Amino acid sequence: MKSVNVRQLKNNPSDALRMAREDMVVVMNRDQPEAVLVHLDDEELLNQPGVRLAVAVALFKDGSLPLGRAAKVAGLSYAEFIEHVSRLGIPVVKGDATTLEEDLKDLDAWLKK
């Protein structure tokens, strides 16, 4: 296992990513472990059952990936991914009732054109 400090990571992230291809890299912040960098090698980690799907769901839930890109990362169709996150209780559509009503009015106006 290798380590870098936050300053090294900030100054040269490519170097830390290269190190992560060989082994896990611990990011240190003021002599305390802050994070771990793990290389997501397509031939190993990402091909383990459920890993791609778990990564995609986590990134979608956090708002880091939009729905379509998350589905692609997961290796699922758009509809399959929507069904999966819905079963997990993760909302696909974000907003409140007012936003939904406005969106439905806009959709209705668009469909009438």
C-alpha cells in the first residue's frame, strides 16, 4: 500500500492515479488517513458481480451522474436502471408537488402543440 498527502494529490493527481494502478493509495491529511484510492480495473474489480451497479447507483443517488450515464455505467438499459433504483427507494424524479404540477402543465402544453 502506498500513500500521498493531500498537497501531493492536489499538485499531481495523475501521479496518484498511476500509483493506484499498482496498489491501493491512502490519502493522508495532517498525518491522518483521509481517503483511499483504488484503481477500477475493468478486468477485475468492476467485473465482480454487482460492483458496476453499486457504483452507478451510488453516483446517481449523490447527484454525481445523471440517470442515463448511470444506467450506462451499470450496464443496464434506461428502463432497467429506473426500475432498479425505484426498488431501492431512490427517487428518479426530484422535486416537490409544486414542481411536478408545473412540469405536468408544461408537458401538457407541449403535447397540445
